[in-house]
Amino acid sequence: MIDRNSWLFWPDNVALSILTLGILAMLFLYAARKPMHGVIHSVCNLVTQSTRFISRWLFLSADSLRLRNQAVLLAHSQESVASMIDREFERVGNIIRKDMQEFPALQRKLLEEATRIEEDYRRCGEVPPPPPEWVDALESISQLKSGGDMPRKLLEDINKSIQKIHDKTVSEYRRSYEERHKILKGMQPVWRSVDRLMGEMDKKMLTLHSNAKQIDNDMTKFAGMRAKDSKTEHALTVSAFVQLAISSLVMVIALGGAFINYKLIALPMSEMVGASDYITNSLRTSDVAALVIILMEASMGLFLLESLRITQLFPKIASMDDRMRRRLMLASLIFLVILAAIESSLALMRDMLVADKASLMRDLSSSAPAATEGWMSNIPMAGQMIMGFVLPFALAFVAIPLESVVHSLRTVVGVLLVQIMRGLGFVLRFTGVVFRRFARVLELAYDIPIVIPLMVERWVVVLRDNSAVKGQVKSGSAA
Amino acid sequence: MKRSLLVWIMLLGTFLLGACGDSRMHSQAVYMLVDTSGTYAQEMGKAAKIINYLLATLNPGDSLAVAKVETRSFTEKDIVAKVTFDRRPSQATQQKRAFKARIEEFSKDIHGSSYTDITGGLIQGAEYLNETKAGIKTIVIFSDMQEELGKGTVRDFPIKLDGIRIVALNVTKLGTDNADPRIYLDRLSHWKARVLKAGATDWVVVNDLDNNMESILNTR
């Protein structure tokens, strides 16, 4: 056993030993003061320089990474906006081809309707009643001075005739008005048809207008991207973050679906590949087989959506000619249907296996058999089968959020990396500054234990200086 | 297209190769010795319960054998039923049903033996378990652990139980144990020392069959 007091010079006199040791240490530290200060200074300088160098490198790397990110982001966004503009133009083209094609016919129809309206309008113009021709005769009779009853009789006859003519004229006038009203009534559907045609034209023009507006917006974005506008870049970065969040959420939901799918087929897969086969110590072959089936379904879904040009993860598929692409689409769809059918049958097998095991457990525990619930007991089985068939197709759509994740992850990781590098650079820079100041602090801290020898040194220096001054004064006076 | 086809073929190949791996290393084998000597033969109901538990717990690919402990137990004739369950769960379930029927048949026609040769049963069990090449090997002894050897039966030599778990079940106390518990404790200590010396990995005693049944097997 090591003696606790073995380090003491005089174990019987601890205080004296410690004092001696203290003095020796002080003398040693005083002697080593200059080299130690040098070491402290050098080490701190080394740390400061290194951190400054690394920090500068980090800032430069962050800048170049940011530029690279910007280039990738803008290129990708330009590509997607260009494809959107393309699609909008395609839509406009379709509208023009489909709707504007009908415009001459529509215009002709409108012209015909307008001519009809004009004709009808002209026909229904008011015809004034003819002016009375008997007024002059009446005036002549009224100028007769004599004649007895003759003029009176004449006037009475004229009155009768006039009355008759008046009645006839009024009835003729009314009939003519009736006819005109009929014509006007007949114009109503024509007006309606004109109104409808005008409405249709308006609607088509409105669609075209909204498409043009969309193209305008896209073109503005495109122009911003071309100009490498910081506002556009910021908007695109934020959009990438939002897209990643949404896509990740959808992916998590899809993963939940895949997990249910896995649970559905893992047990029956053991019937196919054996339940006692293991790939590693804890990984069953049947579990891996179930996982492979699910991954195959997802891959087939990916190929299907890719060949439908919904996603564009594989440029090779996108650049295939249409015939080949259609073949690939058909092949992936057939595989997907086959896999869905397999999964559905596996779900049925699972139900049978579970029922068989439950029956065995009842036998082993010697309990009474469970009461059958008729058609109700078949509901879970049917549900499992339907789920087994539907889930692969639902899983196929995971390609869309996957594409979003792949594209937006690049931007998000890039932005985060830049931020991390800048943060790290700042921390290193700060550390460098701290170490530069810390060197002085350490030097002062080192001097604290040797304060007595330092005071002695200062006293000696002052004494020597004084004696030197005195010597100079003496020699001066002697001279 | 060709490349993706190649990838699928490789994946399938890996998958099939994986399926052909050594499955026995992950399987369990259980050899159950049932004491049929003297009054212990009356405990057959409890033994059947344990066998049912084993049948319910063992998985496809596992092995199970039930043998009786008689006057001289180092013989295949004492194995009442033995089975290695099929890799397919549906077939394994059928085999379990058949095994249960065989045990029920045996329990109806049980004859008490005059002597109890536990050591012989252990040697026979170790032989069976080693043949199965299972990853986890267990010998379950359903007995009071009181060995009584007949005249001419030699068992006082070192035995080999390398890599085998030994589980003693329902070790009932005899009349003499009640008078002097040290006899019971010495008996258990003697067996523990003997099996561990023989290379057994573990020695477990389970007397509470209602609540501690899961200690019988080393579950994966």
C-alpha cells in the first residue's frame, strides 16, 4: 500500500514539507515563466489562426454552396415553370383549336339572326292611317248658302259614310297592330338565341382570359428566375420547405398504409417461404419476403406513374417513344394487378391461418368452441381481402410525394448545410477571438502563484536602475 | 429496362438464397421427460397441461418429444411421441393436433414403473436434441427428481449435456422432505451440480405451473 505522506520531505512535519514544496514550485514556475508564456501565447495563437482559417474556409464554402444551390434551384424551377407554361399554351391551343374553330359558324349564325331581327323590325314599322279625302267635300258643302234640307241630308249621308269608313279604318289599324305584335313576339326566341350565343362566346373568352393570366403569372416567375431575383429565390426556397413538409406528411401516411399492408401479408408469407427460415438472427425470411412484395408494388406504381408522365424521376422513361412507354405502362399495370391479386389471396390465407390457430388454441386449452356469427364473421375476411387488393394501388401513388421529396430535399438540405456551415464558421471565429484574449488571461493567471518572486524581481530591477542612475550622476559630477 | 430487370433478378436471387439459409440454428427443440413411477403417475393431468403449453408456444420448424421415465429410460421405446413441426404454419397446426391426440391416448393407458431412471432419460434426451441440430435445446423433467435405480442399472458416470437447458417441473415434496427439508434442498442441489457439471447451460426449477409456465422455454 502506498503511504499517503510519501511525497512529504519530512513526514513528521507536514507544514514545513508543504512550505518547502511550495517555495520550490514557486521557484520552478518563476524560472519557467518566459518559456511558459511563450507556450501559452503560441498555443493560443495557433488555435486563433486555425479557427480563423477554418472559419474563412467554411464561409467561402457556404457561399459557393449557396450559389450552387441557387443554380440548381433556379434550374429546376425554370424547368418546372417552363413545363407549366408549355401545358398552359397547350390548353390555350386546345381552346383555340376546339372553340375558335366554331367561331365562323357562330358568327354566321349571329349574322343570320341579326338579319332576321332587322327584317322583322322593318316589317313591324307603324303604318299611319290614310288622310281623310272627304274633308275638301265637307268644306264645299259647308259653303252652300241655300238649298233647304239638301245640305243637311248630304251631311247626314256623309256622316254615315264617314262613320262606316272610320270603323273600317280603325278595325284595319287594329289588325295591322296585332300582326306587328305577333312579329315582335316571334322575335323573342331569336333574341334569346342571340343572348345565349353571346354568353357562350363570353365564357370561352373568359377561359382564354384566365389562361392568358396564368401564362402571364408564370412568365413573370420565369423572368424572375432568369434574372436570378433574390425575391424569387426566397419564394422558391420557402416553397421547397412547404413542399417537403407536405410530401413528408403524405409519405408518413403512405408508410402507415405500407405497414398495415406488411402486417396483412407477413403471416401468410411464412406459409410460402417457411416460418422457421431466418436471414439474420432476428430477421425472418417471411418478413423480408412480405417487405419485398410491398416494395415491388411501390416500384410498379412508380413505373406506372412514370410511364403516364405524372412523375419524372427517370429521364430514360420520360424520353421513351410513345409506343414503348405505353407498353411499359401496360406491363406495370398488369404486374400491379397481379401483385394486388396475390396480396388479396394472401389476406384470405391469413384469415384462414388465424382461424386455424385459434381453433388449435381452443383445443389445447380444452375450452368450448366459439359461437359462429354467420355472415358477420365473414366481414373481417372480406375487409382484409379488399384491403389487400386496394392497398397496392393506393401505395402506387406514393411516387408523387416521393418525387416531391426528392426534389425539395435537395434544396432543403442545401439550405440547412449552408446555415450549419455559416453557424459553425461564426462559432469558430468567435472561438478564435476568445483564444486571442485568453492568452493574456492565462499569462496573468500563471503569474499569480509566482507573485512573490515577481515582486522581488521588480524590486531588484528598480534597485539596479536606481544604482545605475546614481552611478551615472556620480560619474557626471566627477566629469 | 434491362438494368432494372437485372436488379430484380439479383434481388430475387438474394431473397431465394436467404430462404435457403440454415433454419435449424434458429429453431428450438424440447425433450420432455415424464415421470411415471409410483404415485407420480397420478400427476399426468398436469403433464398434459404442460405439453399443451409447449404445443401452443413452439413455432413451425421446432421439435418436441415426450418420453416417459421408467425403470430403465435410455431407450427410444420410452419416447411416447416426437415431431419436428413443418415450416408451413398450416401443416404445423395439423401436426400439433395429431401430437395432442397421441398424448391423450398415452395418458389414458399409463402404467406406473417400479424404478425411476432420470439419468437414462437425460442421456436419451441429449441424444435426441443433438440430432435435431436445433439452436436452443431444452430438456424438461416432469418429476420429483428422486432417482431410484433398479438392480444392474449403472448410471454413476459423467454424462454430457453440452448446450442444453434443463428445466425441472413440478418437483413435489416427498414425505421425508416434509420431515427434513434439507433432503429436498440437497436433492435439488445435487441435480443442479450434476447437470451443470455435465455442460448444461442452465438449471431452472418451476413449481408454480399456473403463473410461471413461460420460464420453461427460452422464447426468441
